[in-house]
Amino acid sequence: MKLLTDIQGAMAALGVSRATLYRLIATGRLRAVKLGRATRLYVEDIEAFARSLPMAPSLSTRERLSGHDR
């Protein structure tokens, strides 16, 4: 079981850029630890962050909200 991941792994898991990932760290939304010169993130924190994101509305919901339903 992997407890920590590197910056590249976190970027891939979340589908975000390096700048966005570091912004999430700077704002406290993700915890990062230093191991020597390497920055690592807790896999558990990445998973919890992803689960906390709001769900995107379905296509049919968006159509209803925009008045394009048939």
C-alpha cells in the first residue's frame, strides 16, 4: 500500500497542472511533506480531496437549466 506520492503522481491523479497543485498545497487544501529535497503528498489526502469536489451536473440537467430541453 502506497502512503505517499510525488508531485507528478498527484498531478496525474487529479488531472491538474503543477501550478494548480502547488496552489492547493499553499492554500492548505492538500498537505505536502518534504523528504530531503523531495516533496511528497499523502495519497489519502488526494483521494479525500477528489471525493470532496462537487459533482458536475449531468447533460440533461444542464439542458434543463439552460432551457434547451425538448
